[in-house]
Amino acid sequence: MIKASIYELFFPTRCAGCGVSSGRFLCPECNSVFPLINGPACLRCGKPTIYEVEDCLECRDRIRYLDRTAALAVYEEPMRAAIHKLKYGNGWRLARPLGAMAGVRLAPLLQSSKPVVTFVPMNKRKRRARGYDHAEKLAENIAMSLGLSSARLLLRIRATKAQAGLSHKARRQNVRGAFELVGEPLSGQDIILVDDILTTGYTLSECAGVLKKGGAGEVIACVLARDLISGGPALPSAGQNHPLRGQ
């Protein structure tokens, strides 16, 4: 306790959202405007919807292998700043509070009593440069918050470009064949697949496909943020029934 107080004196904890030295990872002001997804969402891609749907027009042809997605928040401030700090500002300690929050969001989607938590891995060069893999840290803390086990099940076998700024077609091609399974076949094991942001979902779907080809059962993505690239709530896919239709 004394050591923690001394550390805080010389290296005060700053809010990941606004940078104010508050002794907390999120100050009360930022916490009050955190863009949590609390309403209905697309079950497959996690995007906020007018009403809950199995899949939406944005993800039905794009996210082939994910069964469900739990997204903690929309990719807006202060979540955007928190993720940037987690990834680039030596902010690995943020993985604990953010992982615990993501675990709360994920819990209602869990049907299997003991899914294994894994993550989308960085390439080795980036991991060495950064000193840690932020998705791995998140996965460990999400697993800890839910009393589950975590494991490295995927390996990135080639470097890929950053997805940001690429077209949809280029994003899909960029991650195709970039991952492989580590270890023994999964024999029906349900998996929680962790990453920081879901934008188009190509990376997560590619990883989920590798896991399923390796024998995984259900694969649920758990992400800190859902990027609303189309600028509005998702609509249901063709044939999806509106709950009020016909009344």
C-alpha cells in the first residue's frame, strides 16, 4: 500500500480520456460521457441498432465466421483516446479496468460455461517495438474478470498493412492467410476472440475462420469499441422481421 502511494506520488495516474492527473484511469467527467453501447445491437457485429437483430446489412456478407460480438462502446471520445493510450502510450495498465468493463458486457452472451479466451496477435516486430501486445493484455484481464482461462491460439505468420485507410476489398485481401492455429486441434471448444476495435470485421472474421477450421465451436468476438464507419445505426438484413411488423 505504501509502495503504491509512493509510486502514485512520482508517477501519478492520468485519465486516459483527457489526460488530467486524477488518480484514476478514467476521471469522473470522462466516465460520465463514456460512449457505452447499452441499447439494442446487431448480435453478429455489435453495431448499435434500432432493435436487436441477428445480423445487419453491414455485416451479413462480411463477417462470415463470427457467431456473436460483444462491443463495450462506440469508437468515439473518450474511448478513442483510451484505446490510443493502451496501444501506443505504454498504457498496458489500462488493460485491467478496460478488460473488466468488457467482461461485464460479454457475460450475457456466454452460453458455454468454460470458453477459452484468446486474442488477435500482433506481428513480432511490432510487439518487440512496443514491449507488449495490447490485445493479449486485454484477453488476460477479460478472462480473469470472468474466471476463465486464456491462451495464445493464433499466430500472425506474415506482416500486414494497417487496415485504416484501405478499401473494403483491400482490407479483406490484407488479412487473408495472415494467421494460423497454434497447438492442438480445438475439438469443439468455444472461443472468445479479443481485439481492441471492430471496424469492417475482416480481421476478426479471418481469425475466427482459422479457429473454426482448427475445430473450434462457437466464436464470440469481444472488442472495446465498434467503429460506426457508415455513420448511423445498422439496419436488419433482408428477411429480418421487425418486432412490430404485422401488429
